[in-house]
Amino acid sequence: MVNRRSFLVTAATAASSYGWQGANDRVRIAIAGMGGRGNALMTEALASGNVEVAALADPDGRRAETAAATLLQKSGTRARIYSDGRKALEDKEIDALAVATCNHWHALLGIWACQAGKDAYVEKPISHNLYEGRKLVQAARKYKRIVQGGTQRRTWPRFRHAIEQIRAGVIGDVYQTTFNFPGARNSIGFKDPATTPPSWLNWDAWLGPAPMQKYHENLVHYNWHWFWDFGNGELGNNGIHLVDLCRWAMKKGLPARAYSTGGRFGYKDQAETPNTQAVTWTYADGTSVVGQLRGLYTSEPMSWNFYGAKGHLHMFADGRYEIRMGREKQSTPGPDLPVGKAEEHLKNFADAVRARDQSKLNAEVEETYLSTGFCHLGNIAHRLGREVKFDATRERFLSDPAADAMLTRTYRKPYIVPAQV
């Protein structure tokens, strides 16, 4: 077992020695988690021109080896391989950690990266629960780290332009935003627990902060999303991207109330999270965000709607938009801007790292924390089966111990999110 104290260094020491401050001026990153997003980040790093992938970490040794071979073929770079992300944090040549693991690891690895003097790119949602997300924000502040959330639409030109128009008041004060996410999900069936985990998997490292339990094939690798110990359902998986744009447009933080309906319809399987969910988040002033996620079969497109006192902006899945003002029946399309390149968000992170300036980040960690918090509040309301009332200043529910208990979890030693980061 790695002694975590062995890689904790002071921020001052780390700030004085960056591997990228050399001839190539590239930020050297380690990627933790070599699934879909981890491999995408590796590809984005190659395309960005300012990021070098120096190490790969995954408790599944097969995935890390495959990714390393791909990296070598495409770039000539031979990355170091670790089965435990903590090992990458001991590597003095690593400037930053990109966290693309399961959700239950996101915040803790991000916190440990900050404590080790590394900057961090943390995939969405940036935490498995509200408590640990706030601790990640605190760690970024305490250790003066550059931490970006993986809500990449904040970087892409079409989306940025649309939100800038709304925030500039083109449709007036926004009183409601809505989103729709249709994503067909088939039954995952049932998988029996195994007596022992497979030899290619570091099961203890995969579980990390989550409760000890038996391995089964519906957890590794993708379907963990649909189990509460590890994932946050479709709301935390894809819904956060849609929530984030709504909250960004409204220039608001966490809501005062959340209410959710839905369930797992159409089939019976091993999963725990809803495949169909409708959530309403309401602020103290009555303004609201209303979201719908459907995992059963539908032909409707993903979209957003922003309703203002003067007009309505409808946004399509690719960021194009049209505006209808007042009682006009005709909508005016927005300009035909580039949709955005995948690598631009990671490049934005690397630029901020080199400048040592968190204000350059398009999705600074606290912004992604607040959008992640929407997902947590919606899921808590769903699991309790009732509306929950929330004090956004204290980040606690109002006289609701059952809801408060779901703001955090019992952590498995030694994978504990510290009360004092």
C-alpha cells in the first residue's frame, strides 16, 4: 500500500519546478482511467500541441497497456504505466493529473493531486457527492492549483456565443431554462458476483473510496454508472452537460429546492439508477431549471430552451441556436460559428497551467462543482421520493437529516476524503 504522505509536497516547492518549463514548453500529464474518456483525453492531448502524455494509470492492466501501445504508435512517446493513480502523483516529472476514472474516484484523486503539487483536469461530474466536491474546491484554493472541470461546452465557440448573448440580456432576464436529453439505454441484465476478481484487475484500487463488495461484470467497465456506490445515473453522466449550460446562462449557483420523478422503466435488470428522470430545480426567487432525461426509445433530439422576459432562445444539440423575440412568429438564427474541437478544452487547461492563472480556465473547478451539485440534489430528491429544500449558503438541507446524510458517504480506509484538505 502506498503511503500517501510520501508524495505530498508543498505547493511552493511544486510551483518552482515544472517539467514543461523546458524546450518543448508542453504540460506533462498523467491520465488516470483509460476508458472512453481517458482515451479521448489522450487523443485530445496529441491534437492540442501543448500537452504531453507521460503516464497512464488504470487498475485494469490490459487497458493501460493497450492505450500505451496506441500512444507509442501515434506519437513515439513511451508512457509509464501504473495500476494505481497514486503512483503517478509520486512522479516528479508529472505536472498535472487528468482524472477520467469512475465518478467515485474523481474528487479524491483531484484532492490528492492538489496536495501533491499537481494541477488537475477532472472529468464531470467532479465528485460522487456534494461534500467531496466542495473539498476538491477547497484543495484547489489551499494549494493554489489550476483545476479544470470536464464540461467542455464552455470552451466551444457556438455554445460560448449563445450563452454570451443570453448573459448580455438579448432575451431579457431569464426566468426559466429547460433541457432534454434522450439517450437510449438497453437493459444490462444480471451478472452474478464472482468469488474472486479477475487477475487483470486491481480490485482494491478500482473500488477505492467505495464500500468493499464482490466483483461482478456489470460494474467493470461501463455499467458502474447505474449503481449508486460508484455512479450518479444519467443525470450525473450526461445530464450535467445540459445542467451546466442552463446554470451558466442564468448566472446562478445552487438552487433552493429540488424535485424529481422517474424510475427504471421498460425492463428489469441489476441497475439501481433511473433510466427516465424529470427534475425541477427552483431558486428562492421562483426562477427554475427543468430537465428531462429519457433512456428509453425516442426520436427527439437533445436540446435546451432559455426563456427570458423579452424573448426565447432555442439551442440545438450542436450549439446552433435561434431566437424568437416577443410575440414574433419568426425565429432568427444565430451566426454560423465553428462547433468547437474536442482538444480545445484540454488546451485551455494547459494554457492556464503555463500562465499559473486560474482565471484563464473556461470551466474552473468551482463552476463545475456547482453544476455537479445540481445533479446530486436532483438524485437525492429522486432517492427520497420527495422535494428537498436546500440552504445554498450553508450547503445543507433545511431540517432534513435524511437528505443531509446523502451529502457524503462513509469512506473506506485508506481512501478517505479528508475533512481538512
